[in-house]
Amino acid sequence: MNTDRVYYSRDAEVRANRERTALVILATVVGLGIGALMALLMAERPGRDVRHQIGENVEKVVSDVQKEAQRLQQEITRN
């Protein structure tokens, strides 16, 4: 990134950084959306099966995160 930019106030610099960050986040979200859409369009399975598999994977991830959070909470309370 070009760091040679001259800003006339700290507020202008902060605003520019926020705008850049927002643009990166927006581009990432749009890219993920396009990727997800392409994956669904190119899938060899019917949409119902894909949604079911996604649901199962989400449930597994949520369960794993909850278990890890409980483990960390127990570890913290022990120390």
C-alpha cells in the first residue's frame, strides 16, 4: 500500500482508513457470495441435499465451538 499519502488532518486520515477497510470487507463479502453462488450452481447434488449438508456442517461447527468454549471456561476458572 502507498504510505506516502499526505493528509491534512488526522480525521481525514482516519476516514480514509475506514473507507479502505470498508471496501476490503465489502469486496470480501461479495467474493464469498459469488463463490457460494457458483458452488451451488455447479453442485452435482440437488439444492435440498446441499442445504441439508450445510446445515449438518453448521450444527457440527457450533457444537465444537460450544465444547471448546466450555473447556476454556473450565480451564480459566481452575487457574
